[in-house]
Amino acid sequence: MYLTKEKKEEIFAKHGKSSTDTGSSEGQIALFTYRINHLTNHLKNNRKDFNTQRSLVKLVGKRRDLLNYLIKTDITRYRAIVKELGLRK
């Protein structure tokens, strides 16, 4: 499995407030970004996997919603997470 418990804890520890803080916007955005990158690589090899393609589009939408929420609430946190993850906007 590509996303183990240890990998999740590492992502949340790096981008969230702590390894157990799974609800912060930054942690969720980082987790979605990791999953999006994995699905993108999968689709490069399996172009006709339409279920994965649909899941990818849904994940991108969820991440976008969280980023829009972060813009409205705290623009400095938004700018920090976008720069850290290398997202475009």
C-alpha cells in the first residue's frame, strides 16, 4: 500500500501542528497533494483507468475547496502552504 500509517503521520507532522493533528487545513492539503501525485503517476501508466481519473478530479476539487477556505480565513497560512508544496495558483 502506498499510504501507510507512518507516512500519514509524517505528512501531518511536517505540515500540521503535530503528528496527531489530522484536522488542520494544511495537513489535509498536504495529504491530498500526496494522494494526487500518486494518482497522477498511476494514470500516466494506466490511461484508461476512468475510475481513478474520476477520483483524481474529486480530490483536486476537495483540495481547491480547502485552499479557498484558507484564503478567506488566513492568507499568510495559504501563501506558506502553497509555497511549501509548490502548488500553482
